[in-house]
Amino acid sequence: MANTEDKVVAKQDNATTWKDSFYNPRTGEFMGRTASSWALILLFYLVFYAFLAGMFALTMWVMLMTLDDNVPKYQDRVPFPGLAIQPNSLDIIYNKSEPLKYAPYVQKLESFLLSYNDTEQEKNEECTRGEYFLQDDAEDMEKKACRFKRGFLSLCSGLSDTNFGYSEGKPCILLKLNRIIGLKPRGDPYISCAVKKDEPIQMQYFPREGSIDKMYFPYYGKKAHETYVQPLVAVKLLLTKEDYNKELAIECKVEGSDLRNNDERDKFLGRVTFRIKPTCGRALREKLSRSTFAGCCAVMVAEATHTHTER
């Protein structure tokens, strides 16, 4: 009997001890601390974290004071520009007799050239060719830009031929240098393209000889140079029937200046390689399923000549 009573008393003591660990009504402690003790701890951490936040804000303010809104503080990792193409694809496959196949390329080129329209470029300056357009001493932070109208691209401007040559099997490719603030290339830079491994093909360059005029340098940054557009070089590939149904690897490089184009660690530094594959029409392929592909292209030329004669 005594043992049973002892067990009941022990259970009651354990329950009381467990409850007192959260709140002790005798001492007024909550979780082992009084209200004043909790207040002091909260005050300490409030001051401590406010101090840390203040130190972080001060550090950020000092760092931001050393930065220029127009020029990045460090540019040593990108001393030379890369070369990019439009349409923005390194694999171009199209069929001149199927407009739906090459329509995406035409749309990309047209959209890209909107900023080169005369209405936009009239806002820019007519600059002196062959000279850098220096504005380092200008008091106004907003820099002026030289005009580059899409008409400079002639047959590849999309003005006289809205299909950029794709409908006639002689497509246009646009090339541009990436922007680097303060870049002033020495020499007379121009872009040159060549087919890798296969037989060479004829090409036309716009502007003439693929030149990039110095007047479009230097670039002063997106914020200061709001209306600036990169100079373009258009390459029109004069493909023949012998080039059809082949995957042609074409490499374009920046030549004639101190801009690097042979860095094996960066395949896009001053150069770009893309592949283009023109194909024959589906109907003609079925008609000449037992013929060679050259025969297919010959039929295409014959039918086009016949149609032209009838007209």
C-alpha cells in the first residue's frame, strides 16, 4: 500500500517539475528566466544585429562610392570583343522553295534591324570617317553616337529584298562585334569569311570589303551611350547548285587590327564559326529520287528559267 502511494506522489512531483520548466508560478520564471532577464537578452541581440546591419550598410555605401555609373570598375577579363551573328543561330538549314522554313531567319533579321531604321538613326550624328569619335572631354554625360543606317548593308538591308536573299538561295548573314567600353582598335578592322575544309564560295560584303569604320569607337557604356548601335557587316553567300545539300562550315574573323582572333581557349573571341545547309525542294527531291542532287538543282534552274520565259 505504501509503495503505491509513493508512486503516486512521485508521478505528481514529476508532472510539477515538467510544468515548472515552462512556467514557474512561484518565481514567475518562463523557460527558466524572469521577465527582466528576457528583456535584457532581447535588448542585447537587438543592439547586436543593429550594429551588424549598420556595418554592412556602411561597407556597401563605401563600395558604391568607388563605382562609376557609366564604366565598370574592372574590365580586364574582356579586353577583346567577341564576334556574333544574326540570325542568332550557328546552324542554319533552309530551303529556298519553302518560305515557311526560312521565315524564322527573315523575321529575326528584320526584328534585329529595326534599331537601324532611318527614323531611329536620324537621331544620331553624321561623323567623320576614319577617325575615332572621342567624347572624353564632353561635359554632358550623355554621349552622341554615329549613324549606321540599314541602307549601308545594300542587298542585305532587307529594303530591296525583304527575304534577305533566302528566297533566291543566296542568304545574308549579319556580323557584329560585341560592345566593350573604351575599345579603340588599332589599324583598319574588317571582317573576312571563308569556308572551312570545303571548296571556297563567292561572297559579297556590305559595307564594301567588310570594313568596320573607326568612327564607331569608342563605346561609352549603355547608360551614357543610349542611342549607340554596333556597326554591322553583312555577308551575302553566293551559293551555287554545287553547294546545295552540303553542310558548309564558315568561319568569320576580324582582321586588319590588333583585335585577337586566334585564342584557342575562346572560340568566339574575334571570330565565329557557323554551319549553313541549303536544300532542294521536297517535290523535286521526290521527282528525282533516283537522280543525283546536282540533277535536282539543275531541274530547279531549268524550271525557274522556263517560268521566267513564259512570263
